[in-house]
Amino acid sequence: MWTWLNSEGVGGMVFSWLKVFISTVLALFLADGADVFSISVDDGKLWLAAGVAAVVPLVINYLNPRDSRYGPSEDNFV
């Protein structure tokens, strides 16, 4: 699995999304006080929403044909 995540293309894209998502959730967890024993469902919803919001720019880059890092290239579009 690590080989696939470190490869170019879809694996690299998914790995980028995971890194951004996990780092955002971890940052919010630490900023909130990092108390493992007082995690609530509301905290989980907040972390999930922030993680998804952090990944949106990467998804936009994937869909952008002019961005050559990953996704469809401009040559494939007419």
C-alpha cells in the first residue's frame, strides 16, 4: 500500500489528500486543548468538516486541466 501511495498519479494524489486531512484534524485537536478523554461527537463533526474543507483546494487542483501535478492534463481536453 505504501508503494501505491508514494507513486505518481492517483496514489500520490490520495496521499496528499490524506496528509492534509490528518494534519488539519490534528491541528484542531491540539488547538482545542488535546484532551483525549473529553472528545465529543460535536468535536468529531468539527474536525471532519475542517478536514474536508482543507482537502477541497486539492480536489480543485485535481480537476483543473492546467495543473500538471496530477489529474487530467490540458492535452486531454479540447
